[in-house]
Amino acid sequence: MTDATSARSARRHHRRRDVVELAALFTAVAVADAAAHTVAHGPSGPALLCAGAVALLATTGFHIWWARRHEHAPPPTDTGDAPAADGPTAAGAAAPAPEGDAREAALWRMRTTVRDEPGSLAALCTALAAHRVDILSLQAHPLSSGTVDEFLLRAPAEVVPRQLTAAVADAGGAETWLERADAHDLVDAPTRMLGLATRTALDSAELPLALRQLLGRCTLHSVPARSLTGQPLAEAVPAEGVLEEHTMTFRDPSGGSLTIERPQLPFTPTEFARVRALVELDSRLGQRVPPRREVLTLPEGNELTVRRAGPGDLAAARAMHLRCSEGTLARRYHGPVGDADRYLDHLLSPRFGRTLAAETASGRLVALGHLLWDGDETEVALLVEDAWQQRGIGAELLRRLVEMAAETGSQSVYAITQASNTGMVTAMRGLGLPLDYQIEEGTLVITARPTGVPAHREPRESREAIRVRDGSRRG
């Protein structure tokens, strides 16, 4: 149909509508005249007038009810000739996912390197929009050879990782890295950094955990300045730190060096600056242990105080060692008894974990429980003075340490002890958690999973290698 034909048809339609409206007007005038004549000259004029008023009110009320009922009805779906949208809804923005997919969407953290030229990011966003992927946040890390873009994505459940990485590669992305995210990643970068800085300021032991949360999957090595035998271990590190492709090294505020490794993903200068800020904050504030104290009531009625311990408890811990028997120390440290107190500098340092102490009302230390960071896993160890054993102190410290590990997101907690140490075995079984057992030449490794999910566990040789590298023996 041509434009002229359409115009003639529209004019004929308007003329017919005008004729109908005039006919309706004349009909309404005639009806109104007849009604007025009846009311004025008929015997029932007032009654008819009242009845008309009631009918008018009823009609008006029905019209109002009908209009309110249908005013929020959705418009009819246009399935005609309306043109479809071409491309994403806005330049550089991913199209929103349908409402039905929100409950089944998956969160992903993705990092990719793009060329530093106009249109690179837009092409990447368009490729993601084609898969109905919503971009929740974006951080850009400028490099000399390009830009590393870090995305937080919400994708439909049916979109698999290889589809995302393939789409990004087709759009010009290189060295793409993808992993699942959770609701904690929805926090914007400045707010996240402030939260990590607050945690670090309140507790020295929070620095390794804050760094892992900031950088994702990485490995931290705290190397003491000297070994237990006095030999130098850590190499000199410049005050500003050292950044390499997959490694960052800083001066450890407690002495020695702090090295962070991430083989699967290179570090960026932005990440290096953020880590350096947290390390400098920790160094300026010095050793910090929260002063929280709790009361532990024993079955016989005695009360002990349970609190966090730190380097300031070194003298009290050595005194407790002197009161322990050789058998108790041997079960704890699996080595020469005479060297036991030399481990305390390492064990009480918040850089390597957290320590709980149980003390009497007079301040006498009677038990220590250690939670030590070991990559993705966490080691737990207990030492209870002989006179205070078999009273549930070790089991209570162990329960609290495992709760701490669960709060930090540790996938598993393991204890290394002798197969004949029935007290430690009983305490681990008392946790009520799934347990794994490994026995190697009389040494028993018991692993508990706070989340109930099996975790990858390194062989015994790797754990011993870590202890030698760190220059300590944690038992």
C-alpha cells in the first residue's frame, strides 16, 4: 500500500467517524428533551428525577471501579511489525537478563587483558551482552602493554565458563582468567579496601587473611629473619617492596620478609600498591592482639580465662613449658624436648596465625592452642599442662580454634600428632565434623572439614617442606 492510498483511507475513516458522532449528538439531545418533557408534565416527575440521579451515580461508580481495576494492567504484547532492537541496549553495557533468570544466575570474577585503544572495552561488553551477561562492576588496571580489566559478572546458569572465555577471546581479550564469585564480591573496591584495612588495624593476625581476600587464590610465605639456630634466612628487601610478574615481596613488620605468589595470574601495579598500603599500615601499628576475654567453667567448677595470646606472653609460655613433662612436650612438638621453647617466638607471632591461652585467676598460663595458616589449609595444635589435663580444656580450645578457622573461610583444619595420642584424637572426634585420617610411620594426620566439603590436601612431604622453608617447626 502506497502513502497516497493510506492517506485517502485515513480521510474516509475520519469522515465516517464525524457522521457517527453527529448522529449520536442529535440522538442524545432528542432523548434529553423527551425526558425533560416527561419530568415537567408527568404526574411522577420528581420520582423519575430521583431515579435518574441514582442511575447516574451507580453508572459513575461502576466506571470508576472498572478504571481502577485495569489501570495497572500490562500493555498488550506487540507481535506485529514493530522493529526488533539491534545490538545491546546501550553502548558498552550488557543487556539485562530476563527476570526469570535472576534466581538461577551465577556470579563470576573475570580478568582479561585488552589493547589500550578506543573501542576495545565496548567490543568486550558487546560480546558478553550476546550471552545475556550482566556486568556488575569493572576495574581497570593500566599496564604499559595494555589494560587489564577485572569484571564481576552475573551470567545465566546455562552459560558455561568456556562460552565466556571464548566470547572474550573473539572480542580481543587475552590471558583471560575466570573463577566463581560470591555475594561478598559485590562490594565496590574502595569499600572493600576500607574493610580490609579496619580488620588489619584491629588484629595483626588478620593481615594474611586480608591479603588472600584481596588477591584471591595466592600463597603467602612469611620467612623469619633468622632460623631457630640463628642462621639468617630472609634476604634484604627494599623498603618499597619488589614487584615481579607472579611474585610480590615486602619487608615483614615482625622481621624477615613476606612473599606473595600467584602462579595462575600476574600481579598488577594497582594490586601491588594496595598490598603495600596494608603492609605499611600493619608495620606502623605494631603487634596488636584483641583484648577479648571469655570465662571457661570446668566440670569441677573452677573458672579459667580464655583469651588471645601474643608475643607478650612469651615468658609465661616458657614458664608453662618448664612445668610440663617430657612426654607432654614430645607429644606436642614431635622433636627434641630441649628445643620446644625455641618454637614459641614463631608460634606466638600473629603473622603465622592465632593463639588462644587459658589462664587461672592469678594469671598463670595452663594451656595454649595454636591456629597456624598453611596455604588453603589451617593447622591446629594444643599444649595443656600435665596438672590440668583430662578436664576438657584442650577440647574447648580446639572447638574455638576451629570456629575461628571457619570464620576465615578455611576449607579444612588438620592436626599432626602421634598415633598413640588418644587425647588429641578424642578432641578432634568431639568436634562432630567429617574427619579424614592418615597414618605415616606412627604419625597421625587428622583433617576436619568445617564446611563439610572435602578439600584438596597436600601430602606430608609438602607440609614438612613448608616448615623447613619457614625456618620453624610447628609440630
